[in-house]
Amino acid sequence: MPEAVKNNDINALYQKLNAIAQTGLTFSKDVFDTERYESLRQIATELMASRFDIDAKTLHHVTESGYATPKTDVRAFILRDGKLLMVREAEDGLWSLPGGWADVGDTPSTAVCREVAEETGLQVNATKLLGVWDRNLHGHPPLPWHVYKLIFLCEETGGSLAINHETTSLGFFDINELPPLSLTRIVAEELEVSMAIATSDRPTFFD
């Protein structure tokens, strides 16, 4: 079995175990069940820490409470003269679509338009949902959270290109000449499928 597949399986197993523990801790009324769910969460944390370069203390700080659900990442697909707008991330020096976590209280389209304004200086409208991607299934590096990625086709309505503290550069790229990608945020498959849907009548991708 390829190493990347093993890593994805372990990452998904951690996410499932942690979700069971988190949900159990939320609803359990029995002290012994609470202890069992705490132990399950600890086992999941040790599994993740032993396989990947993430220490157990860091994983402990990303745990949440309440019923466990996937997190939502929104990304903007903006074309100008057939080329795709991408941002260079300050965190790793690699390239991605403008976007980030959706905030509580935002609609998905509001979230992606806000992220574009913050990261690029452009004002946009979201015009089409190009895809809903399960991050676990498409070659991204492991994360503690299960994430759904929503990619929206957006059209420019105003503003001007400008970087901020999260981005160090901006540029428009041919889909066949992409810069080095920030794989934790975006992979080539997502960009290629999104381009095909954005420029045709193909339906929205999901899963």
C-alpha cells in the first residue's frame, strides 16, 4: 500500500476516533463513560502524534467540544482573460486560491467574498458553486480536522489588487502553468476540475 494512502487512512481514523470521543464527552452523563471517552481521545491523539510531525500537546489544543462535524474551507476561483488568480501564502511561501475558514454567522458566499477582499483587495460576487471537496480524499497532507472545501466561481466587481499580512504576492496563471501549490490548501486536481466546470455547463463536483 502506498505511504500516502496509509497516511490518509491513519488521518481519517484519528478524525473518526476523535469525533466519537468529542461527541461522547458532550452527551455522556456517566462518569465512567466520560473517562472512557477521554481515554479514546488520548489514544487518538497519540496515534496522530506518532505518525505525523505533530506533537500531542498541539493536538490537545485543537480539540473541540460539542457534536463533532466537519469544518468548512471556502476558496475563490477568479478568472481574468482565461487565467486564474492565485495568492502566495505568507505561511509557507506556496500558492493557493484566495480563501480560508468560513466564520460562524457567515453564509458560504459571504465568507468567500470577504476572504477575497482581505487577501487580494478585490471586491467580488460568488456566481456558481464549482465543487464541494472532501479534503481527506484528494491528496492533501493530514490535518487534525475533517474538512469540506467549497470552491466558488467569483466575478470581479471592483477594488484593486493588493497583498496583506497573509499573502506575499498575487498573480494570474494559466491552468497548465501553475506555480508550486500550497498542498495543505489546494491540489492540482481541484484546480483542473474547477476550471473545467467554470468554463462549461458541467455540474458542480461533490465529494
